[in-house]
Amino acid sequence: MEKYPLVVLPADDNELEKTLAMAVDKSIDMIELRIDQFSNFDIKYIVEKAQLVKKYDFGMIATVRSKEEGGTDIQDEDRVKIFEAVVEYADILDIELTSKRINHKVIEIAKDEGKLSLVSYHDFEKTPEEDEIQKIIDDASALGADIIKYAFTVNSVEDVSRLMCVTAKNRDKKLVAIGMGELGRITRVAGFFFGSVLTYTYIGKSFAPGQIEAGRLIEELKFYGLRG
Ligand SMILES: O=C1C[C@@](O)(C(=O)O)C[C@@H](O)[C@@H]1O
């Protein structure tokens, strides 16, 4: 997990093996398994998909995104069961700061298995003010997150500037800062200069506004000296 910056491909269960084969060709580092976007929430089915990711030798982030932050309406206790089932195949478990009933439990599941926890926060409407962003970082840090991720919709260049500057002020932590939307596209590369440790991309289907297609992203990272 020390080979920063990392390029992460979110994937659901739709034609997963085809996606994984394409990801190999595109020099993807990690797969984010967006379990919340699966067609089937049967634990055995989910574990089979996690095992497939490991068969292709990718690092894996396991995400069961809450409905409130752009995911699916899965009961908290069922989300915990999913994390418990896939943690052995994952490198990182992603849980929302706002999932207050279970985030401490998911962090514990990760730690007990020697895996990393990523506490995330999404705002699909705006980029908060600096003090609000700092509080998100501080609250996630206080929870014991190994990695802290915040993804905000940016609506102005000032939003981009604020997002990057707050990130640079928190270099003592492992952060993922993402500006969603067209204006935020630049943060998916420039963020690495301000302290981000990974970025998300897409092949074919994008999972969020402003993502840069994998082939283009890798070329841009190479151009800026961020990738060999
Ligand atoms: O939190 C994030 C970031 C993301 O929303 C993006 O903007 O690329 C994509 C999601 O799959 C991931 O869980």
C-alpha cells in the first residue's frame, strides 16, 4: 500500500471478469468493489466476486455505500455482515463518517484483520467551507481512520482552491481529496501534489461525475511525473 499515487477502478458485478481483464491492460492498481451497486446481495455471491478480484491480483477496496451518500438502501446490520465476509480479500474497507451506527464496527473489523480503514464523506451538492472540511477530517481521524476521503461537488474555482489548500494543511494524514464534477476534474490529478494518496477512474462506465477515463488518467499521471 506504499506505492502512492494509487489508481483505483470502481467496479460492480456487471461483467466483472471482463472489467478486470481490461483493468490489467490499463495499469490499474486497485479495484474498488462497489458492492452497493451489485445485482445480488447474497453473501456467497459477493464473496465469489471478491475472490475474482484477488484472482486477478488487484488490491481491493470494499465499499457498501450508504443510500444517504449515493449508494443503496441496505440495512446497517447487513452491511456489517458483508464487510465481515469480504475483509479477508480486501486491503481497505470504506465506510462513511455519517454511518454513525456502524463505522466504528467496520473500522474494528478492518483493524482486527490487519487491513486499512478508509472513512469517507461525500457532498454531491457543494464544497463545504474550510472549517467544515477540517471538522470532517478531524472527526474521521478521531474515529481512528487510516485513510480519510472527502468527495465534494465543486461549483467554482474557489471551491477547487479551498479543497486543495485544506488538504495541503493536513499532510500529516493519509487523505483522498476529490472534487466531483467537470470543474473538479483537475483535482483527480493535481490532488496528488496536495497530499491525496489515490484517485478513482473509470473504464466504460463512470461511477461519479468528473472521473477521468483510465487510459487518459495514466497518461496524465506520467506527464506530470506521478507515474513511471
Ligand atoms: O468515494 C468515491 C469517489 C467517487 O465518488 C469519485 O468521485 O470518483 C467514486 C466512488 O466509487 C468512490 O467510493
